[in-house]
Amino acid sequence: MTGEKQDAGCIFCLAPRASSDDSLIVFSGATCYVLLNLYPYNNGHLMVAPYRHAATLSALTPGELQELALLTQGSQAALTGGYRPH
């Protein structure tokens, strides 16, 4: 993430604006969203990102940080339930 700058070619800027047919977003929250990776490194590879650009985690608002953590936790639970890793 690069501060407040938004790049028209940035996947994190484009994903929320993509049509539902082209979107890799699997969940949209109030301040953050969960998206699949177009080129996953392994099964279940996904990303949780805030809608607003921030250079560091400490630059997120308390609400953004809380939702990011809760979506990460929920994603982990869903992946564990779905993939049943050893």
C-alpha cells in the first residue's frame, strides 16, 4: 500500500470497482474486504485488504484494524473448515 495515493492499475483499487462477474471479492465489509488471489501460491490463498490505502498497519483507524483482524480470523476459520489441513 502506498499512503493515500490510488493508482488506477492497483489491484486493490480495481477489485472493489470490478463488475460482479470479474470480481475476486468473496466478502465485502464496511472498511475492508476479502479477495481471492488470481494467481494463488497454494490452495486457499486469499487476501484481506482495507478499502483505504494506508502505508502501514499503524496508519489504519481502530475500526479498520479491527475489521481487518476479524476478517482475517473469519477467513482462517472458513479455510480450515473447508480444506481441513493437517
